[in-house]
Amino acid sequence: MARVKVPTSSSNSKTDRSLWHPRTWPSWLGVWLIQALGWLPFPLLWALGSVLGRLGYLLAGSRRLVARRNLEICFPEITGSARERLLRTHFGWLGVAAFCQGFGWSASRARLARLVRLRHRERVDACLAEGRPVIILLPHFVGLELGGQAFSALVHSGICMYQKIRNPVVEHHVKCTRHRFGGISIERQDDLRGLIREVKRGTPFLYLPDQDGGRRGIFVPFCGIPASTVPMLGRFAAMTNAVVIPTFPRFLPRGQGMELIFDPPLDAFPSDDPEQDTARMNQVIESRLRDMPEQYFWVHRRFKTRPPGEASIYPPKCKKRRAGTKR
């Protein structure tokens, strides 16, 4: 398939040379160590990640408080002790995801095929065979990074938007690894017309929907709580005439690998009501979240932006508490 060049925020040659300045060497060392971990057997990565993730539960501080608060408001029916067990298990899976970062960076297509199971792949293949544009709705579960890499390697090269990473070495390396199997990444601040053209030409768009939308978002329910959500899924679907396929990465227990689950395409989507479309998207995510709550990304402040007049859901950050004490 002929490919359109999509404008990106790629570094120029001068910037690329600056990545090798001695001050960047510690960053390169960290990147290479993470990538080296990817060569370990997957069950060993799972074991190491589980242990250190649960240790991270003890050291996480404010992130542990955020995750606990998210679970309290999203699962009010769960008792305190059961919720705390869920929280500890969640941190174990966060550790697994962190240790598998290098695996996603270095694994060959063949190794990914051995360890990633594609459930209901035919739902994507049928749309691609018909020439229909496809949006892969890929929410923030802990296996998101590896799941996206597996999709590009085993199903079809995809295009995604990303938030620029502050560390230029990590930014450069992550972009290079995401492009290994023909994937395309564009920064959120880039011109999106290239993205629209590419999706119309048949490149699946991996859309990550469920972070706090700030004041750009609209308030629709998520687990029964008004959550600021960017209302772009319906707009992208309308602009590209794309089929939306909810897709969920799930790590399997005891280091058996991962499965990438393709749910049925959303029918009669989008509607003429952006709020209804955005609420429906949240409902789809929530239905899978109930199936595997331990692997949702609970450490994110999903409900950070509140409707006018509502108090913050989360405790103040440590720095703010210290500043308040000094006064």
C-alpha cells in the first residue's frame, strides 16, 4: 500500500547529534539497560516485575493514594480489605508492565507472535479487507505499550498520537522502537490533517481515549462519576468514516504472555450527539474495566478536573501540603 508522508515533530540532524553529548550518556545507559531486560525470558520478567511492583506499592507515596482513591469511588461496593488487595495486585501488574518495556522495544515479530494471543482478530481483518478505515480504541490498561507494539507487528502497522517525552534520549528511542514495524507516531501538537489522510488510506489509528480531558473535555459519566473526557472519538470516526473497534491488552498470569482482545465494532457510531458518543465510549471502557480491574491504570488522576463548584476528589499533593504548613 502506498503511504502518505505524515508531518511529525521529528528532530533535525543537529538535534540528533546533540543526543550523543556526554550529558546524555546516563540516559542512554538507562535506555540500554531497560532494553537489555527485554531479552530475559518472559516468565522471569513477570516474576521480577511482580515482586518489584509490589515493593513499589510501599514506596509509591502520592500515586498509591491516587490509585486507592480511584478504586474507592469506582468500586464503592468493594470492602476496604478487598480493595487494598486489589490495589496491591495492581501495583504488581504495574511492575510487570515496567519490566516488559524493554521486551516491547526489542522483541522480534516472531517472538511477539509466540507470546501475544490475538482474540477475535477477524473483526479487524474483515474491516481492512473491505477497505474500511479503522480506529482501534485502546484504553489505558497497563499492557497498553506492549499491546500497541504487538498490533503493529502482528496485525497491521498503525498510526498513533503521543505526548512528547521531556527527556530527548528517551523520546528518540521510544519513537524509533514504535516505528520498527512500520508504525507512525505524531505529536498531539502536530497538524492532524496528515493523520486524517492516512486513516482514510487504510492505516489503523490507535486512539488512546481515557485520560483527564482538562477544560477541553466534556463531563460524561465514568464509573458513575462525571469525568472530563475529550470528545474526539466520534469526530475522528465521522471525519474518516472509520469503524471503531474497542481493543484491550491483558497480561496473562504467571508470565504466560499477553492477549490482545478485539471487541465487536461499535454499531451506529458516531451519532449526531458528541456527548452521547463520548459517554458511550466511557461505557465500553468501563465494561472491560470490570472484567480486569487489576490491570487498569489506576495511578492516573482520571478525575482531576471537576465540574464547576465541585471540590477535588484527590488529596493535595505533598508539595502543596508542605507549602500550606509553612504558612
